[in-house]
Amino acid sequence: MAQLWGGRFTGETDQLAYEFNASISFDKRLFSQDIEGSIAHVTMLAKQGILTPAEKERIIEGLEGIRGDLDAGRLEIDNKCEDIHSFVEAHLIERIGDAGKKLHTGRSRNDQVALDMRLYTRAQVRETDRLLRDLLQVILDVMEENMETYMPGFTHLQKAQPITLAHHYGAYFEMFKRDRQRMSDIYRRMNYCPLGAGALAGTTYPLDREFTASMMEFAGPTLNSMDSVSDRDYLIEFLAALSTIMMHLSRFCEEIIIWNSNEYQFVEIDDAYSTGSSIMPQKKNPDIAELVRGKTGRVYGALMSLLTTMKGIPLAYNKDMQEDKEVAFDAMDTVRNCLVLFTGMLGTMKFKKERMAESAMNGFTNATDAADYLVGKGVPFRDAHGIIGRLVLYCIEKNTAIDRLSMEELKAISDKFESDIYDAVSLKTCVEKRLTAGAPGPAAMANVIQKHKAYLQESR
Ligand code: ARG
């Protein structure tokens, strides 16, 4: 297939240079965006009297024919053209003849590729938001069912204070909700149309950029033609947001891997999301969680790669920018797959609630509440802290727990202890008394869950 720019050249492109330059192997996934942009462009050209209505009809018919054939698999994108833009144009000319040669009037591949990538990314932002919403729904379902499922809360991976499973999952709800907010921020900022910027300096044709922008549901045209063809900020922002999603998924996976370990046994990952060992018959490994954790690195890599590509590029378009695609596509594919798999794994995971409660009871997670109990009996907090510290040491020596000590043992350490201590340091009391907004107490949790439900309703 001929190149689009043969006229000025007398020599042939070196074969390796041609292949090095070509982007069709990866930008072929932009075909549908490329055709959508061309249809909008041609419609506008005819409205402005730059093409005749008949030419417009022929071109659109040709473009739709190509799209139909590509969708149906009747036409295959081979490597004979250097990029998807040349492919579509060459096939159009082949199909409809001379009218096809007018498609590129008042347009450059620079604004064309800027538009294609923006359309593709915009759809990915929407899709990511939808997948995050599915994940939030699964998290919220678990929260509603587990407001009284007790477990230890950790700091430094040491048992700290008792919480509930609903509260723990609630932390992830906040993270993925912020991720969705980032999607809508990015969407709002990026939703301006670069088509009509030309190569860098607009064109001398009377294009109606407002019209093409609204045809493709953009908020309006971009306002500087140099920036239009060389801006990849929206992609960097999206990759940063995808990196943050992966960071959140990776933290969650790390916890699930720990909870699923032989030592913890808080959860059981469903067989559908576990794998076995080729040699050790007893094994059921959390590979999906480990892979999601592992794939976080390549998404961070895409962000670093594009930031580095962009840092030295003078205005306006330079071919370096073709390097945005492979890394960005890989990151988008990776995050989509990870979100789908993670949501599936989370929705089928079983909790071993007795193990979790048992673990919360065994690690002195009620020590703070025991100190607060003494404060209630008039002991200054610092003294109470010291008394309970000695009590914990005693328990460790005797291999027991605060709530399993006898009244005499308690009295021996402080005469302020009364029989109401047992209720005061029970798991249920420890959690129920945590009523501050955002705390695990059932009243506080019920309030938050109501808010989350309303949020998921209104942000479909
Ligand atoms: N394949 C190119 C890219 O991805 C398309 C734009 C080419 N423009 C140019 N002047 N060579 O950036």
C-alpha cells in the first residue's frame, strides 16, 4: 500500500526504518475512533461548503462500509500501511475513488491522532468508572452483612484494636470512591476536541470546530492549536489515576494473601480464583491476588514512561509522542482485567468469622478499652496505661487474656477493677462503644452504609 506522503521523496524508505516508524501493529485498535472522527470531519466540511453533499455521502458510506467490514471480520488490518490513519484513507480511496482523496482536506494526522487517542481514552475513563462501581457494590454488600463480624484491626501488622469486617472494607470503599471521583475529574478536564488544530497552526479552510466538537459530545473545541496536537496531559492524568487504582488493589490483595495464609485463615478464596501446585498436593495458592499485586508495577511503569517521553518535547507534534500508545494501552488493558478479576474474587471469597473473632480476642486488642475503663473509675490515663501494661505482661506470662483473669488477679494489680470490667472489655462492647463518625460502632457504620447506598444510586 502506498504511503500518504510519497510526493516529496525520490528514494525508498529503508525497510528497517519503515518498520521502526510504523505504528499500525498497535494503533489499529483506534480504527473505530478514527472513522468516527473522519465522519464528523467530513460532515462539517460539507456543512461549510468545502465538500459537496454528494461527496460527503459517498465518503461516509465508504467509511461506514470499512467499519462494518472491520467489525464483522471481513476486513483485516494488516501491516501494509504505516498507521491506522493511512489504512482507513487508503481503503476508502480504493473503495470510492477520487471522492476519498478529499477526506483529509483541512486536517493533519497530528490533530487526527490527538482526537483518536482522546476518544479512545475518554471511553476507557468511562469503562474504568463502571468497573469501579461494580467493585464498590460488592464491597458494600459485604459491609452490610458484616457489621458485627469482629476482627482485629492492625497497626504495624500487630493487633491493635477490635474492628468489624464492615469497617475494614469501608476503608477500601473510600479509596475506590476517590478513584471514581478522579475519573470524573479527568473526564471533565479532557473533554475538549482537538480536531481542526491541523498540523499545529490551524487551517485556512473555514472549519467549524464547535460543530465537530459537539458531534462527538465534547464540551467544546480546544483553544490553542499547538497545545491541541501536543497535549498528552489527560493521558498522564489517567495513567496516574490508574496507578492509584492499582496501588489500592495491590494493598487489598496483600491483605487477602495474608488473611488467606495458613497462619491467619480469616478467609477462603474460592476455587475459581485459586491455583494448585504441580508438586505439593496440599497447596491452594492465591495466584490471582498475587498477580494483581504484581501487575501494579507495569502500570506505574507506563506512567513513568510517558512522563519521561513528554519531558523533552518542544512544541508542537514530534514523533516521540507515538510512544504514548503501547504503554497506555497496556496499562488500560491491565487495569481492566485486574478490576474484573479482583471483583470476581472478592464477591466469592468466604469469611471464617469465628477465626476472625478469636483472633481479635487473643491479641490484647481490648487493652485500650481496659485503660479507658480505669479512667472511668477516676484513674488518670497515663497511670491507667501503666497499670494495663503490667496486666498485659502478667497475661503473657500466664498465657491468658485480660477478660479471662479472675477478680483476685485483677484486684492484685489495681483495686479499681470491679465485676463490670468483664463487660467493659468484651469484644462487643469494645466495638459498640466506638461511635464517633467514621468509627466501627454499629450506629456509626449504619449511617455510613446509608450514605454509600445513596451514592451508588445517584452515580450510576
Ligand atoms: N502514528 C502517529 C502517532 O501515533 C500518528 C501521527 C503521525 N503524524 C506525523 N506527522 N507523523 O503519533
